[in-house]
Amino acid sequence: MVIRQASAAPAPSQQLDVERVRADFPLLRQTVRGKPLVYLDNAATSQKPQQVVDALQHYYTTENANIHRGVYKLSEESTAAYEGARSKLQRFINAAESREIVFVRGATEAVNLVAHSYGQTALGPGDEILLSQMEHHSNIVPWQLVAEATGAHLRVIPMTDEGELMLEEYDRLLSPQTKLVGVVHVSNSLGTVNPVKRMTELAHDRGIPVLVDGAQAAPHMPIDVQDLDCDFYALSGHKMFGPTGIGVLYGRAELLEAMPPYQGGGEMIRSVCFEKTTYAPLPTKFEAGTPHIAGAVGLGAAVDYLSGLSWEAIYAHEMDLLEYATASLEQIAGLHILGEARNKAAVVSFVLDGIHAHDIGTIVDQEGVAIRTGHHCTQPVMERLGVPATARASFAFYNTREEVDALASAIAKVREVFG
Amino acid sequence: MADLRELYQQIILDHNRSPRNFKQVPDASHSAEGTNPLCGDKISVSVKVAGDVIEDVGFQGSGCAISQASASLMTSAVKGKGVEDAERLFEAFHEMVTGPEGSAADRKALGKLAALAGVRQFPARVKCANLPWHTLHAALTGTGEPVSTE
């Protein structure tokens, strides 16, 4: 097997100490059927460092109370922990103000919030919502629902065989009817990193707001929403080493101000009487009911953890894994990698001639290797590439070259079984 | 590897490679579509019933080795059988892949279908084996509704 050397080794100060970070993730010590777990399904969900687990435990054992309500000390502490997490997330994505950070259940809810609240008011018959061909179903279906309700239509930014969006087509599709652009920052099924800053610029030239689905970007790269200049940015906590059930919608303050509430309930009001209710200011207007306080605290701990690492080091390590995995898997007869964008995150989607992805998944699992198989909630991508399903190895900074080797030899087993 | 060998037996690999009755029955009296939304597997089953007998049966579609082999073995097993016999076979098959380990007699009654007994050890794959049968059942009962494993 030919092994391509990683290009330009990073300076020692920027080198990621993988063994040290792995030690922070207790789940990675597991064995599966007597073999070390090789967890390569990070695009589905990431594992959690002990620091996040500890933060959850600390919250529940010492700080738990409902927020923004009690006049007692414990409630003040809980509120401080929750709002502290909001500030951490604000800094993490460089939002201008903390009121632009709305806690939601995840990226899916973030998109639904925008589709429902912004879409219902901004869209009418004949209006267009422009989405890319490589969107996750979570950035398609909410728009279909709102299109159905408002008479708007979906238009699609096409992609090339390599899995890159066609920017010229995109430019052509932006029209006076376009009322919103929705685009994924990093494709979950192909790994493509889309030029969202440039795409936002083109949309803004025509006064069109842009929503970026950043669920797959946040675990791999620093996010700066002011630099991207996007209007909405969606995050899922569990994909960025935080707990499940918590995520963030970033929204530009003036847009959020103008949007009606998404859900009604406690917390989100200023005053209620049966004749008229007035709403709380941002971000509370969008956080009806008792939020996932512990989840927010855990997500705060996750971004603290990430802030303690170097993005340059993470990037260098993940690109090494991507190159190494690409080179290793390409050596396997009959294996084809899908998604060959020039700018790609550490995701390798592949098919094997004559063997369905599900069979690959079952067989490599016997070797302790966890990969995702199927359509990855991106059926339009599968349709575009003419495959029913792919197998996908998606990496995080705690993965190693040895794990890539384990994947490659597990795939060799697949060939063995199928003869 | 022991479990894997039991799952991917030679007969299953063979039926996957060269599926039997992979066709649309030209003058079908019954048909139905089935999908597994989890993985995108799709199958269509067409049947020609004369009297109470399945005169011809075929399937088309794409999917993993388990679903393709299951469809192929199923069509071979029910062709020429009475509709009620086919339904009974479906029940027995379903019991084999989801229930506790059956007796040797049970296996014998299932004939070649018993090759799929190994699926029981792989809960995530039971739906793959069952999809063709659910689709056949929908075709025979004539609901005409697409079948989904969810």
C-alpha cells in the first residue's frame, strides 16, 4: 500500500498531541467485540470530552434551578451559568452581541425557526428560496413546508460531479424573486467546504439574506459570523463535542428583532393579558419555556475545550488524516471516493463496486469500525451522483492514522466475505 | 467472522449476485412498492395470481445483499404456491428473523429461506430482510399503499 506523506509538517508548537486529546474522551477507550473502537462517524455525532461530562454533572449537582425567575441565590447561579454559556458561544462564532445567540435544540430547530418565523412573514406567492443541491434534509424540508404555506418555490443551486457548487449558476439563480439563500457550510455527505463568504456577498449585492447551516463546520474550523457576514448561522451542539439537544441559531439582531416569535409560552413574554401580549426582547423572545439549561452549560464547556486547542493544529491534523485516508482507500480495488472538492473537510464518502454500503457497514462493524452507511439525509446528493447510498468515514481531531489503517483492513474483510 | 459467515452465506451471496425473478411480471394482477427510508432501499414486487395461486412473481429495485437475496429467495419460494401459503410463509419468516431461535423443524419448513436466519444476530439488518416480504404482503392484500419499514 502506497502511503502519501502529509504535506508540509506543521511547526512543533502547532502539532496536535493526539494521544493527549484522546485521553480526554472516555468513550474512545471502549472495545467492540474485543477490538478497539474505531469511531469514524463524527459527522453524525461527535464524542464528548470529560470536561463536558463534568460540566453537566457539576451543573446538576450544584447549580440546578430554573433561570430568570427565582430571586434566590441558586436561581441566580443557574442564570449566570446559562447566560455565561451564551457569551461563550457569542465569542466562539464572533457574533457582535450576545442577544444574537438563540439557544435551540440543534441546527434542525434553528432552520425551522428561521423558516417559520422569517419565512412566514417574508415569503409570498411566486417568491423563491434558493438552496444548494447538497443541503441536508433539515435545510430542505422546513423550506418545503413554508413554501407550501406561502406559495413560494424552491430553487436549487446545482453542483458538479466533484461535489462543488456551481457559482456561476448560483449567480444566475439570484433574482428579484429570491427572498432567502440557504447553504450548508460543510457538506455532511461529501465534505465539501462551500465558499459561503463569497456566496453571501453575491446575495447581499441583491439585498438577499443568507442562512448558513454550520452544523458540520463548527467541529473543524473557526467560525466568524461577522467575517462571513451571513444573516443566520445554525449550529448543533452534539456535532461539536457538546451535549445532544442543544444548539444555536445566530441571527443578525435587526432581522431577529423584526421576526415574530417561533413558539409561545413562558419566558418569552413581557406581559400577557387575554387582549394583547407583548414579547420579551432578544434573545428571550425565541426561547419559550424552560430551556435546556444544562445543555447550554455543557455546550459552553465544549467551546471552552475547543478554545484550549489550536485550530491550526486541528486543521493540519485533520488534513493529514484526509490525505492519508484518501490515499489508503484509493488503493482498494473497486473503491470509488465520492466528493472531490478542492476545499474539503475530513470526510470520505465511498462506494465499492458490486457491494452495497449497508453490507460494508455491517462487516466493518465486526472489526470495531463505526462508519455511517446510507444516504446521510442528503437524498438529492445521492440522486445527483447516481448512487443509492454511500459508506462514509468522517473524522474528528481525535482520530489517528492507525484508525485509518483499521478502516482499510476492515474494508479488505468486506472483499473477503463477498469473494 | 463466525456471525458474518452465518449472515453472508454462500446462498445469499449467490442470490445477491444473480437474483432470481428480477423482472416486472408482464400481466401482473397485483403489485406494490416498498422502501426503507433509513437506507434508501427500494423494491417493487409484481404478482400474477390466478385463482388462489401465485402463478408468477417478480421483483425489481436496488438494495443491500440481504434485501436483494431475501427478495430473490422469496420469489423462488412463493412461486406456484397458494396465496394463503405465501402469507403463512411470511409469518414464519418474520418469526425466524425477529423471534427466538426456532427448532430444526421450523427451519426445515422454511427451506432455503432458512439461510437468512443469521439476520437475527444483526438487529439493524432485520428490516432489509423483511422489506420484500412486507411489499409482497401489500401487493397480495391489495392495499396498493407503498410500504415503508418505518
